[in-house]
Amino acid sequence: MKKVRMTQVCALLLAVCVSAASEDLGGVMIVPPAGDEWLRVQANSQSLVWMKRTGNPDITFGVALLTRPIATDFASRADFADWVRRASEANPDPDRFRLIRNDVFIGQDVAENCVRYHRVIEDRSAGEQPNAALRLEVTGVACRHPDEPMRYFDAQYSGRMPLSTRLPQALTEEGQSFVDSLDFSDVPDDGDWSLAEGQPSKTRREET
């Protein structure tokens, strides 16, 4: 049974802290988004995903918590940051996606086991018109568990919108609040790192 306990969540871009229920999922803690406009659309052992009804048909917005084991033990934080950067450059569909920006930040008010990142991707087959392209932005924090460095976690928010559009500030702040609520608890005694019941489906990259 996963535990729920209270924690103080200070969003990086907000001026105040609010008390919210942080879910202890076994080794990792996160404050899930709240409100009727949010819907959890995916839950399995390696990912939890929520989408928000933004009221704007041109913008889709969501947050996610991801985990998986990693096979590499990094000699330094810089090596981990480089691995995060290179992993995001692996393109599962070059005909559709083009990586425009891929920044990884060491420091940025996160623990030694974490790095922040920001990615901008052009989705060339997404819009209603055959040749339409959309802008996909993904912002988050990538971490190794402080007591089990071979266990990887990623908390992120993402928005998909027309190329000339930028995420509204309110959505950015809500997404950042989710990312900044990531925290860690003890390594699970039973070794079960699952975020939820169910096995993840393979991605296209994993199948090739």
C-alpha cells in the first residue's frame, strides 16, 4: 500500500508555499495535480501521466513522472548530465520530430543527484493540415535516487502548441510546481519501484 503524507511544496516560480498532499510511491514522492480539469491518462509501473483541459484548443498540456533502472554508474554529475542530454537526442521518428533545443542544467537549485532540462521539439506531422508543424516543449528534472544511483526518475511538464505560440505563464507555473514537488523516500524494502500496477507498453524505439 502506497502511503500519503503532507509536505511543503515551494514552486520555483511561485512567491508562496502551499501545503499539499505528497504521495509516497515507494522511493519517490510527488504532489499530483489537483482539480476537475486534470485527468490521469496513464498509470503503470514506469509512468504516471496527467493531462489538463486548458480551455484552448491550440494548446495541450500535461505532466508526468517516469522511472526506470539504468545500467551506467556515472563518475560525476557532469557525466550524468551528458547522459541525459544524449538520451534526449535519440529520435524515434526523424521524419516527424526535429530537436530544436536541448539544454541540461547543473545546479539550478536541485540536489546533487539531479539535473534540470528544457527541450524544444518541432513536430512536423502534428497539426490538422498535412504539412502543419507544432512546437513541443518539455521541461523537467532528471534524477538518480540518492540511495540507489542505478534507479532513474524524471518529473516533467510539456506543452504542444503552434510554432509561434508560447505556454501561458499560469500553465508554466503549474507545471513547475509539479516538477519541484519531486522528493525521495527510503528505498523500498521489497525492491518494488513500481509507480502503479501494470506494465508499460514498449515505445517505438524499444521495438526497433
